[in-house]
Amino acid sequence: MAHFAKIENDIVTQVIVIDNAVENEGALYIAGTLGLEGEWIQTSINANFRNYYAGVGYHYNRENDLFYPPQPFESWVLNSEWHWEAPIPHPNDGLLYGWDEETLSWNEIINE
């Protein structure tokens, strides 16, 4: 199956699946046969191309022809590989942590 993302103002608003038999026709098939308007760009469920599998709310970067996820927290920055990074690295001690935007720190998640 082939997956296509609808792009509006460089944001993914919908993702549909079409049969591989019509994958090469892509946007023409979507507009002509399915009657769906808009700009449709193929995405890879395995992220084999265009960086990420496009989900609703993801961004499309036209210059680099790739998708990337929404910013998870205001303090995080997009790195050169199109991944969001926290202002401080995630601890690498085998414990489970969650990001606290208020304190800009990683807090251990306690399993009780």
C-alpha cells in the first residue's frame, strides 16, 4: 500500500492509503479517481524516504523535500538531521525520564 499526505501551508492535514497498483499515478489518481482536492505528497510508512512517515500536524519542508514532526516543546530546537533536541541531553543511565518544560530538565519517572 502507498501512503500520501495532504499538504496545506506546508502542514500535513490528512494521510490516505492507496493501492500500490496506482502508486505511480499518485496525486493524479487521488484528484481524478478519488476526487480529493489539494496537494498530495507520498510518504513512506517505513521512513525510507522523506525523513519521517508524515502524520497529521507534521511539517513538510519543500527545499529538502522531507517531513518532520511538530515541535514537542517550546525550548526544543530542530537539529541538522531534522530531529527535535532538548536544550540538555537525555540522561543515559537506563532509567525512564520525562521532559519538564517549566524547569527545562529531565525528571525521572517513578514506576510504583
